[in-house]
Amino acid sequence: MLNILGMIILIIILFIIILLLIGIKISFEYQKKGSKFNGCLKILVFKKISIYSTSFPSQDEDKGEEDSDEEKKQRNIKKILNLAKPCIRDLLDYFKTILNAMSIKTIQNHLIFGLDSYADTGKYIGIIWGILSVVNSFDKNMKLSAEPSFNGSVIDASGVNEFEIYPMKMISPTIGLIRKKEIRQLIRGVWDER
């Protein structure tokens, strides 16, 4: 009986290790037009089996907030920023490691940008095109584009983003990050302010 139970536990552990080595695919599709935002987030294992899926319908924001709530939020953000200052170098190193543990499959985003002034629209769309051309050269799977809109102030976007994360490569850096005292204080501060 113990041999069978041991074999089942061993099979489960091997399955988890294989899952961590193969990677998790994350897919995010969205479309923003005006004040409406629609999107879908999917997390897949073995590139086909969906383990999590959610949709983001557009929701109207509540505009009846009181000023005291806004002041409280500003104080909370200041407290969190003060806790984050000593951790910036560690967090940047961690994000570099996380980027190495990711593989970009597809990043296709399109921006429609416009301002009330035609001259300002032309000026800023030129800057955006310059930035996008540099960013697109980083990876062959990145296709970022933008187009001007001369019909008033507009910021609309749509996109399809798919990438794979390899969790096995993230375990050691995550443990190393959490071992640092400043990071633990930042996590506690964020947790208390939620």
C-alpha cells in the first residue's frame, strides 16, 4: 500500500517538475475604443490546456469618491514609494532575471493617437513612431504600430500578446529576492495598504 502511495506522490512531483520546465503560456488580447475596454486573459499549460481564463468587460468608474479617500490613497502611495526606494536596485535586477525566464511568442499592438491640435498630433506621432521602430528591432516577434487620428483627442489601442514563462528559472531569484529585509518590508507595506 505504501509503495502505491509513494509511486502516486512521485508521479505528481514529476508532473509538477515537467510543468515547471516546459513553461506556462500567457495570452492577453484587448481592444480599447473610447471609454470601452474589452479583453481576455488566458493561462495555458502544455501550450493548449487552459487552466485560467477571464474576460475584462468595460466598466464605468464610480465618480462619487470623496476627497478624503483620494488624500488617503496619496498617503498610501507615498508610504509605499518610501519603502520601495531602498529596493530599486534589487527589483531591477530581479526584473532582468524574469525577462530572461520569458520567451516572447507574439506581441502585436496598434495605437490610434490624436490630439485637438493637428500640429501636436503630428509632432507626438513622429516621436511615437521613432520609439516603436527602436522597440520593434529588439525582437522579431514584436510588431508595434501607431497611426494618427485628426478627429480630436483620441487614444485607442488593440493588441494580441502571447509569451511563455519558465517558472523553474524564476525560483532561485525569487527566493533570493524575498530573503532581503527591505523587500520583505515593502511586501508588508503593500499588503497592509491594500
